[in-house]
Amino acid sequence: MPAETAPVAGNLDDEDYPAYTMGRAADVLGTTPAFLRAVGETELIAPLRSEGGHRRYSRRQLRTAARARELVDQGTPIEAACRIVSLEDQLDDALRRNRELRGELDEDGTNI
């Protein structure tokens, strides 16, 4: 494999690699580019920009936008949906960190 193609192939497994154009991301989500722009305006996701200034989305960002879309489809206003998803992510992070800290304490022989 030529060296110049190796980094691109390596990015195929990277869920944070901005591989999707706005149009493709909207197609994958079954939504419109306007929805993705609105989600970006709430700062739930921050798409990277190509050299030409076009928005590019990662798989992780598409999963986040898809969760917001679920809530919007259930009648939640987009701003509220984005806030809910953001809070869900913060809670997941806090719970994960709590488990890690408990594991570290257990390794030290200290039980909670």
C-alpha cells in the first residue's frame, strides 16, 4: 500500500474523523442540512471545516445528532433536545469517571 494512502485508510476506524459532508450526513440521518446547521448553532456538535470552509462530520457527531433528532421527532424543541443530549453525555461521562475512581480505590485496598 502506498504511504500516502495509509493515513486515510487508518482513519476509517476513527469515529472522530470528519468523513461526512453535510449533504451525506443529512442523508445518513434522514434529515436536512438545516437541521444539522441548527444542531451546530446550539453547540451540541461542532463540525470541522474543510479547507474550502465546508462542514464535515464524524460518526460520533452523527450519533449525537441522531439522538437529538429522535427527541425532535417526539416533539421536543431543538434547543431543548440539544440540551438534553448534552446533559445525557455529561451524566455518562460522570458515571464512567465514578466507576474508574471506585476501581482505583478498590485496587488500593480502600473500600467505599
